[in-house]
Amino acid sequence: MNHNYQKDIAGCGLTGLISRKRKRVSGAAISKSLTLMTDRGNGLGAGYAAYGIFPELPEHYAIHAMFDYESSRREMEESLRLRYDIEKIEEIPTTPVGSIKISPKLIRYFVKPKPERLRDANEKDYVVRTVMRVNSQIEGAYIFGSGKNMGVFKGVGNPSEIAEFYKIEEYEGYIWTGHTRFPTNTPGWWGGAHPFTLLDWSIVHNGEISSYGINKRYLEMYGYKLTLLTDTEVAAYILDLLVRKHGLDMRTACSVLAAPFWKDIDRMEEGEREAYIALRSTYGSALLNGPFSLLFGHSNGLVGINDRIKLRPLVAAEKDDMIYMASEESAIREICPTPDKVWAPRAGDPVIVELEDS
């Protein structure tokens, strides 16, 4: 019997940066940071998300879609034209990369919901329903980006290959996240690469969400369709539910995702203890169990968080108005050699960074 086998329990790498003053940074920086951690993936998935990259159409939803068949594209576009005013349709710019032999058709649409279709509906709920409908009902079609003034670039390949394929260096944004994947329990495919998004939420994840089953059933009660064959998908939808739908502030939402253990709640002061008991009683099914580190971007900032006992690495650094977060300090120093401050966030304690008012 071979006793030398060791599972790579730290697989996957993530990195992110934010300029609090909204200074736009070239995608070359995030690609350089992520490429340093190529050995955390295995070539079966990498991707990037960027905010502030479409300043010419900031109020349009940038629907990023991939298609396996031309018929899938026709069906989705017919549906979009019924429901949205379409300002622009374009192929997502790519360039040939020798190692990427085949990819789905990649198209993006800049749209606004037709006012007469909205009636009394909430605009963001309307867009979410569109995403859920396409991803669950149109075979061979997948919407992988649906936020305003943001874009998602992901696929099967190593970080440098995906960056080159999408010409990441030609984009400039004030928030960037990146991810290299080491699939363990779910398949490596174009839609399964990180980031996972919904509206302006984008999630990159290192680890394993062992509570996926109960999280999935909980989200389905609120109309979310989980179709992407990965545990990470639940994190994006839970944040949308907690923050956008239920109105929780970011720190409270993080206290749901990585809730304190009951033994720690018992030691809290009376008022704080009652608040955490209420949160855990109300949102127990939204708790993420298992080892994880997460970065999630949104239109107003960037957040990093570990699981409750820090079973996955996360490092943060600060330089002037920039905040960096990554799986490894070396990935930060690759693009910020002399940070003013470097620290390892505590287990379950989020790093919450918000943009300054423009």
C-alpha cells in the first residue's frame, strides 16, 4: 500500500485589489499577481472580474454570455429583445492562444429592462430572473456576468493563458479579483471557472463549502436556480439574498456566512449575544461550513473573509489608497513590493473596503 499520497488541501489561489479613490488600474497587474500562483491551479479554470471598465455605458447591465450552439444564442437573444432595450451587442474581444484549443462563443450585451415590462417589479429582481431563466432553461447558454460597469473573463486554462486570451491588459478598473482553480469535487469547465457573479456581486473562492446541499435548498426557496455544478455558486447568491434582498449591512452578512461558534456566542456580552443568537436562528441555513477563503467584489467595494478557524490562507496589505488581498503574500508583493502594512486577517473576521465617494 502506498502511504505517500497527499491531497493538496490548499489548492486554488485568489487575489484582489481595490483603489479606494477609484483610480483605474490595468488588468496587467492582477494577471501578474495571479500568474505567480499558477501552481495553485491545474489549468482547469482561471478568471478575472473587473469594476469600472465600461465608463461609456455605466448604467447598462453588461450581460456576458457563453454559448455552445448557435441555436442557444438565437433563443437567448430573442428572449432579451422581448424584455430589454439593447444598446450594444459585441463579441467579447479575444486573441488566439495556442493552449486554448476550443472555447464557447463569447458575447456581451449592454441592456436596460424595458420600462413597460417592469411595471411594479424591482429592476434588479427582473435581471436576476433573466439570469436564472437562461441558465436553467436554455440548453447551451450561460450568463456569467450581469452587473453594471463590470466585466467577467473566465475559462479553462492557466491564469496567464486566460489573461492573454481575453487581452486583460487592455482593460482598466478600480477593483479587480482573480482566481486560479484546482477542481476537486466538481468538473473543470468554462462556466465552472471563477469568478461567479450575479448582478454586481463577483465571488472567488479557495476551499470547499461542505454545506452546499443545505445552502442550495435554502436559496431555492427564494427562487434562485443553482445550475453551475460547483459549491462556490451558493456564496454569490447568499450575498445577494442577505444584502440586497434582506437589507443586511456587509459586516452583519459576513457574520452569517462565517458565524461564531455557539460556545463563543455564549461568552459574549448580553446585547451582542442576543443579536448573534437571532442571526444564527434566522439564517442558520445560510452559514457556510467547511474550509474557505473568499473575496467578493461589488459596485462599492471589496471584501475578504476566512472560515471560522482559518483553514485556508488569506493575506492583506495596504499601500496609499490601495488594498490588496491574496492567498499568498508573495502574490501581493509581486505587484506592490513595498506595502505600508501587511497582515493576516483573523478567522471569520472580514476585511471590508469601500470606495470613496467620487
